Amino acid sequence: MSISIDSLLGQAQKISQRRTAETPLSAERKNAQPDQVEISAKMNTRLAAIDGDLRSVQDTMTKNQILSEGLKSMIEAERKNDTDSMNETLRTTTYKNQAILSDFLGDNQLTQSFLTSRLRDANEMLNKNYSEASKLAVEYENISAVAPSAPANPADIFAASSVDGVATHNPDTVYRLTR
């Protein structure tokens, strides 16, 4: 005997309609259908974005720390009136093969007050970096704390769901009908 897929689906639909008519769902259950897989995907996407943002902030922080240390060396050399040391610091303070200190200072006259002002600017940038990194780290930890762990078996996604009766058919019945 040959059973067509159309007749099988038709019978399954009739069974589903009968079952729905016998046990109407409450309004709460109709509205409470969270898509746990979608939420997990969004959480993982946000975690990946935070990770990228954190790497970017750490990169900028490293650059600003190098600037700060270079400026401190420049201020100390300027106090000693050591122009050779100042020029050496300008030339050797680099980040990713770029002379960041000379770019940061520009073509300005390198006076004590100017260097101190630029050091303050570099320290403000560092403080903003620390603040941003802290916020990202807290957000990452908060999301990680509530993120559902990925189940080893895809069927466990539905088993862990808080919605009763995700599937309206008895698995044994479906198996028996499709055999």
C-alpha cells in the first residue's frame, strides 16, 4: 500500500485541528512563545561585537599609553634642557611603525607648558579608554552570565524551553505514521 505525502500531511493536519479544538490554548500560552535559538544568536552576536569593540579600545589604550610615556620622557628631557634626548624620544616613540608622538605634538614649539597640556590630553584619552573598556567588560560579563549555554543535542533546545508542548504531536505517533 502506498501512502502519498499529501494524504499523510492532511491526516496530520486533521489530528492537529482536532487536538486544538479539544484543548484550546490559553491566551498566556499563545503569547508566550520565546524563540530561544534567536535570542541565543543575538546574544552571541552582541558578545562578538563587544569582543571586537574591546579589542579596539585596548588597541587605542595601548597607543595612548605610549603617548603618555613619551610625553613624560619629553617633559623630563625639557626640564634638563636636553634637546638631543627630546629629539630621540620624538623619533623613537612609535606605535605600529608610526611616529605617533611627533604626530600628536605637531609643529608646535615644545615648551614645558605645551608638553604638560598635551600630557593632560593624553591622560584624559586614557581615562576615557579605561571607562569604555570597563563598561564593555561589565556588559560582556552580564550577557555571559545570563546567556544560555549551547546544548549538545539540538532537541535539548526545546526540552529546555519554558513553553509546554512546543510540538503538538506525540513523537511516537509521528514515527508510527511515517513508518
